[in-house]
Amino acid sequence: MFHTVWECLGGILAYLSDLSSQFVIVKQLPSVIRGIEEKEWTFDVGFDIDDFAIDPSQDLLMAIRTVSESYVIIYALYGIV
């Protein structure tokens, strides 16, 4: 498993699926000490993602879509964890 676009922040790992760059896989990393179980979610954003960022403290995924050389759209998606 090698993912070229990924983020890891606040115990959350997010990366683009190997099958399609429209899917973001989000994993809550487990911790025995903190009593946190592993969880996994998959989001189909409906477009090819060029890059993204996450902020688990805001329950936020920002997805970047390049439409042309001079036109970029940034989407804010809530409810990632």
C-alpha cells in the first residue's frame, strides 16, 4: 500500500484510494492507552481530487480540484470523524 496523497493529524490518517482519486479513506488510528478503537470511513466526493487537507478538531476535509491552469476549486466537507 503506497499512497501519494495522504494526511495524518490528531490520530486520523486520510489518503486517496488506490482505485479512484474520487475516494478519500479516513482511518481513526487505534490507541490501547487512550482506549480508542480503529474506525474507517470512505468518502466519494464525486470528482478527482488533486490534493486535500484535514482538520479533525473541526471535523473537516478540504478537497482541492484543479479545473484548469488558472482555476482551482476548494471544497469544504464536514463530518469526517
